[in-house]
Amino acid sequence: MPSKEEFVVTPYEVRGRIDYARLQEQFGTQALSPELLDRLRRAAGGELHPLLTRGVYFSHRDLDRLLAGLEAGRPFFLYSGRGPSGPLHTSHLLPFDLCRWFQERFHAPMYLQITDDEKFWVRGGLSRADTYRWGMENLADLLAIGFDPARTRVFFDSRSIGVMYPLAEEVARKVNFSTVRAVFGFSASQNIGAIFYTALQSVPCFWPSWYAGREIPCLIPCGIDQDPHFRVTRDLAEGLGYPKPALVHSVMLPGLLGERVMSTSGDQKDNAIFLDDPPAEVERKVGNAFTGGRATVEEQRRLGAVPEVCSVWALWRGKFASSEAEFQEVTQGCRSGALLCGECKSRLVPRVQSFLAQHAERKAAARDRVEGLILEGSLRPDGSGPVVRGDVPLP
Ligand code: SF4
């Protein structure tokens, strides 16, 4: 495993122990400062989402500008996406949980992108039918989070291409191969689908402005590993006449097996809690999870444990602590040695099981909403833009 100095973070690879302060410096992003969070809290009506107060989201680009626009009466829309290559796990929900909160607090339209084409291009071993099927399945999971159907639409790449393509053409004309190669580290043997994909990922950032014929700011909550995609998008935004999208970035939460991020490719299925894991699997996975505990009970009582390296703490932090008070109680109990790992895990397991059971019910209900939210359409006869099926929510 690479040392702390050798971490790698790209949209296609995350490895090593990430030094987030250094990463922020390398990427040129800004810290989510207490002052900025206070400003967001006031704009949101007095509260922040726990992902913001617990530091899971730690960095941003132009959130201050977005808030200034909001204060001046310019509302924004939200965009986030999913590359469908398999079932979702709890870490995948980080951007969508925050999007839902923004939607609720600011009545913001939400555009979800399902990049089934990208996964087909970059993941060997998956057929088009596979990525399509996972796309539909993942979409039902994401809608189950509770997005407002009246304010939510979906770009499902292989189905929405008719409404996306005219704008993708405009974007693609502005992105040259050397930029894409430098940002993503593509080699000469990279298939050309992945190279073109950057244009498609930019489309939802500009689409509402393009469709409405006026500037509508975009906010993208995403993992810091996805930042390079949007650096390209931001660089070409103003040249195309659209506002640069603002971003808020999350850390990469560690997987259950230890220091690795919550990657689940290959033999790493035990590295995460999947949304369709049965109760016994949850118990087994949490029971085996890597912790920041000490070698013996006596040592842990005396020295306390280390939550920052613990995959169980990451679950409390990212999703399952029901209040700030409970999160602080777990964290302080862990640090002080008052809470032992066995007890901590036993407390978490029913919480996760209950969430998954409720999620399954919400997902079953959400399946009926999937079809109606996918944007589809075709070009106008004069080629000027798409005729879109159904209403488009614009702020
Ligand atoms: S007490 Fe809980 S949070 Fe602390 S190291 Fe053990 S399992 Fe992790």
C-alpha cells in the first residue's frame, strides 16, 4: 500500500492514506470554513445537515459565490450522478443525502445523471445490458431517498441522449484531447468512449441554463475524487456562456476492511454495507469490520480507541448517528475508552438493519416513479434544441 505521501486520488483510482489538506492544495479547492458554514446555516433556515457539521464535506469551489447569488435572489439547481456498475452501498448515498437536504431547504430542482454509457466504456466485463439494468436499479434506490418528484429529473445517458446531445456537441468542441489526457491520465490505448464522456458529464451542469435561455447556477455535491471531471467543466463554462458549477466535496469514507476507501470491486464485497444486504450479512460484516480499537480491553479502557481510522465510526459519522448528541457520545466514548468496540458494533447493527428494511420499502414504492422522471426527447425539426417529454423543473 502506498505511504501517506503516495496517495492517489482520481475519478478512476483512489489509493493510499489520503492527506486531505495536501489534496485540497493539489486540487486548488477551498476549505469549508466555519464562517461559510454559518452563512449556509443561516440561508438554510438555521440548521445544517450532519454531513456538513461532522466534516464529511470539507472542501468546496465557489459555494460562497453560489450563496451570494442566492442572497441576491438567484436560486440554484442541484446535480449529482451515479455510474451504475453494481448495487449501491451506504457510502454511495453521501452526495444524494446532501442533495436531498439542499432540495428540501432551498426547494431546488435536482438533476440526477445515470452514466450507464460511461460504465460500459470504462468497466471491462460489463455488457450494455448490465449497465442499463444496474442504472435502473440504482435509480430506484436513489429516488427512494425521498427526492421531490415534482422537482427532480433524470438524465439516463443511453435514454436521454436525444435531449443531451446538442449541448454535448457544444461542450465536446471546446475540450481537446490533451486536456482530457492530462486531467485523467488516459493513455493512448484508452477507448474513445471514455474520452468523449467528459462532454456528457458536463451537460447536466449547463442544461437548465441552456434550456431556459438564462443563467441558472449549479451546485454539485460529490466525492473529492470526482473533482477533476468538473475542473474541465468549470474551465469551459464561461466560454460557452454558462455559470461555473459550484461544488462541495466529501472525504472518501474508509471501507469495512480497513484503510482502503469503500471500494467494492473484485473481492472487496465485504468492504461495504450494500443497500440490499440481508440482516445476517449486516451483522457479519459489522462484526468483522476493521476498527480503531486496541489489542486488549484493558488497553482500550486505559488509552481509548482511535475513531478516525475506524470503519465503524465512519458508518456512525456518515449515516447512522441519529443526532449530534449521539454522534458526540459515540465519538467521546470511543476516545475515552468508555465504549468498547463490541458494544459499539452491537449498537450499530440494528440501526443499519432497520435503515435497510425501511429503504427496501421506500425503494419498492419508488420504482413506479422511475419512468416518469427520465428526460427523453428529440431535436426540433430545425435542429435548434430538444423537445422534451414532460415538464422540466427550473428554479
Ligand atoms: S469504539 Fe466503536 S468507533 Fe471506537 S474504535 Fe471501536 S468500533 Fe470504532
